[in-house]
Amino acid sequence: MTLLFFIFSKENIQGGVKQETSLLAERRLKETPGGGVREMLDELVMDEEYDTLFKRLFNQAHAEVIKYIPPRFLRDTPTDLTPVFREYPDFRQDRDFNLWLEASEEFVLQYRKSIDIKIEQFLIDYIVWRWLETKSPVDAHTYFLRLEPTMLDVVRLLTRSSEPIRRLPSFP
């Protein structure tokens, strides 16, 4: 078996969300009462000011990633074994998303980077979707439509192998 590990840091994903929402906000203009237009930077950008909300959405995105990955590939990660607090989240620890997967011996390691990119894309798109749900529903829908195809790509990459599937004949 081939052990694959992925680490998605809070800072990296938060930076990706900030960049994605900033680029979107620059393209969205809002009419002012005086007849002018202004960018919607204050309304649409999710920056460090929303750290607690980001952490909550980041954790929800973790759960969504795990939901899509077939159980036979999942392995325990050290951070999942003993949570510090059960009732209240501890924001000082467990900041990153660590994912350990076990693929077959036939797994082509070249796919690892593609899986890493796709999961990072999913995390960013999920958080941006949830952030924009009430602020810009049309834009939120665009991000929502990306989620399932992205994770299906991850599953396809995990199940690919370098050897063809051998099946026994179906006749007796």
C-alpha cells in the first residue's frame, strides 16, 4: 500500500479565499445613491477580520472532503485521534487540515500533486461559496457548482491505477 499525506495550512487556504473574494469584489460594482459606482471590497472580501468564521467554515470543508473520499482510502491522522476539547473548539491547536490516505500499490504517484491541487481548490471554493451565500447568491451558485465535480475528480484520481483491472470470466 502507498501512504499519501496532504497538509492544507490554515494560512494558505485563508490566503486563497482572500485572493478569490478580492478578485471577485474588484469585478463587482455597486451603484451609489449619487449615481456613481464603487467596488464592493468591504462587502465581499473575506479577510483575517473574519478569522472565527473562517475557522468554522474551514472545519466544515474538512468534513465535506472526508464525506466524498471512499472509506477504504482513509487512514487515521495523529490530530484526529484525541481532540483537546469536546464541547468547545480550541482555536490555538489543530489549525491545519491533515489528510492521510492509503492507495493501492498500483497507484501512480504522479497523481498525488493533482489530488493535492483539487482538494485545495475544493476547500477554497467551499468556503467562498458559504461566504457568498447571503452576500451574492449568483456568485455563490457558481462556486457551489464547482464543488461536486472537483471531489469526483479526486475520487477518480485515487482509484486510477497503472495496471488494468483483471476480471474473472462470467461463465461457469
